[in-house]
Amino acid sequence: MRKLLVLVTVLTGILSFGIAGAVPTKLVVHAKSKDAKFVGTSMGGAKIVIKDSETGKVLAEGLTAGGTGNTQKIMKDPKTRFGRITGSGTAFYETSIDIDEPRLVTIEAVAPYGLKPKTVTSTTQIWLIPGKDITGEGVIIEVPGFSVSAAAADSVKLSGNKASIPIQARIVMI
């Protein structure tokens, strides 16, 4: 009986060795305006949604938070293959997703989220490998477009049969 118990225990261990559970996998995502800086807290952040590309199931979502980044690094210094353009204060969203096998995910950035309905949506896809964190520079999604806000002045000037309505517009890259 004891030999049978030992045999069952050994076989169970051997068979379960190849069956791995879900492994937490960290992912950092940055949203960057095309040819400009990062979408941070000052613009209301970027809403990041991470979905399983096959099923469409949402695996994680949240807002980027932090600053717009270092202007010198982002817009003036020459770019190198492995050179970083993010820093410790650059806006990002970080999550940990439990996966048990490689998974193709779609990452969506909706920005600037604080200026709805004037948002632009950009997406990209990457493979997540269990336990292979994507941190540091992480994934950078480029968001094209401008943020436009306009307001009419409080006063209307009438002259003859014509009205003059001053309008102010603020146009900035996202």
C-alpha cells in the first residue's frame, strides 16, 4: 500500500509539472502625441484598454498619469535605436495581467481623455509572454491629432446691419 501511495504521489508530481498556472505579467503603456509629447494628467490622461485580441475580453484598463515628459529628450535630441525618451515623471499606465500562455493583445489609447468628446483612438497589438514583463519604456502608442477648444466672447458688437462676435480658439497637439 505504501508503494502505491508513493507511486501515485510521484506520478501526480510528474504529470502536474508541465501544467503551469497563470503568471502575473507586468505591462507599461505610454500614450504619445504624434511628433509631440506624452499625454499626461494635464490633458486628463489617456484611457488605456487592453483586450485579448482573439476574444475581445477586456484584460485591464485605466488612465495614464504623470507629466508630459522631457522636451529635450522627446523633441530635440537625436533618436537612437535603444535610446529612452521616457523618464521617471513621464505619464504611463501600468498593470499586471495573469496569463498562462502567450497571448496576442490589442492595446487601445483614447486621448486626451479629459477633453471628451474631442478624443482620438489609436491601437496596436503585441504578444504577451507569461512572466516576460514589458516595463521601462514599455509600449508607446502614438496618438495623432490636435485638441481644439473654442469659446465665443461674452459681448457681441453691432455695427450697422452686421454683428461682430469675437471667438478665441486654443489649438494644441494632443
